[in-house]
Amino acid sequence: MNEAELRRRLPPGLAHHRLAPATYRRSAVLVPLEPERGVWLTRRGAAMPNHAGQVSFPGGKIESFDASVEAAALREAQEEIGLAPEQVEILGRMDDFITGTGFHISPVVAMVPRGVRFVPAQGEVQDVFCLSFEALLDRAAPNLRRASWRGMAREFWVWPHEAHVIWGATAMILLNLARRLREAP
């Protein structure tokens, strides 16, 4: 998907639903799209206190000094993968949602330049990799799986990838993104 098509399908100021603040841990993630390539993801370091070793988007806690959700997402992306804010064009936000582990996530969709380079934060980010637009737009993906967690049956989405297991909140954000891209006029 080229830059013009991304801009057509994801115009600036994406409409989104915001959740009312609650007792959940507020966080922002950056959903970086590279034209003609795909969406960039990270694999968290094995020693991280939350979600160690899992695939995620660059992001984290919204701090009191962050001017906005977008500012928090940009700050976290710079800290985690060395993505300078001036390299990022914010396209808008997708719907907020709450995870089963108590996080209130606000996804910020952005475009990054072709050939962008990342510098993973040592210990915090184990890997930075791209999920292609071809995989993202594949109508056969993702797959719904079932498992038992804390004695309860759960269903969750898993995106196919040759080297990583993409599931949980990350899979939901990708599914919401894929639906927007697939259904755009």
C-alpha cells in the first residue's frame, strides 16, 4: 500500500471513540505505518516487568507531563525504538480500549518515512519488525483462538507471522486497523 493510498484510507483526524478515564493504567501506543511496507512492531525485552517477550507497539504509560496522548506515544516511540518525533506524521487515533490486564490503551496512527531506521532500547526492546500490508489486509487473518486463563475460557486473536506470535492488545489494534483499511472507500 503506497503513501497516497494510506492517506486516502486513513485521512488526518481519524474518528475514534474515547473511553472515560477510570482506574485503569492509561497508556498510549504508536502504530507506525511505512508506505509500501507495512506496520512496525516491537518485541519487548525478556526482563520487562509487564508483558515480557510479547509483541507490542512502541508505547507506554501516559505521564502527567505529557501534553497529549499523541505526545506520550511519540515520547515512548523515541525512548523505545529511537524514532525521532520529526520523522513521524500523526494521522489520528483509533478507538481506545481496556485490556484484561487493566490497561487503557489509546492507539495513535502515524506515517513514517520509507526506509526508516530504528535503534531498539537495550533491555527494553528485543526486536523491531514489520508486518506487511499484504499480511495485514489478508481477509483470512487473524485467527481466533481459545485458551483457559485464570480458570476461565478466553478467546483472542492471533496474527500469522513466521517469527513472532502477535496476540492480545496488539492483535486487536491490528484487527481494528485492518478493518479500517479494508473498509475504506
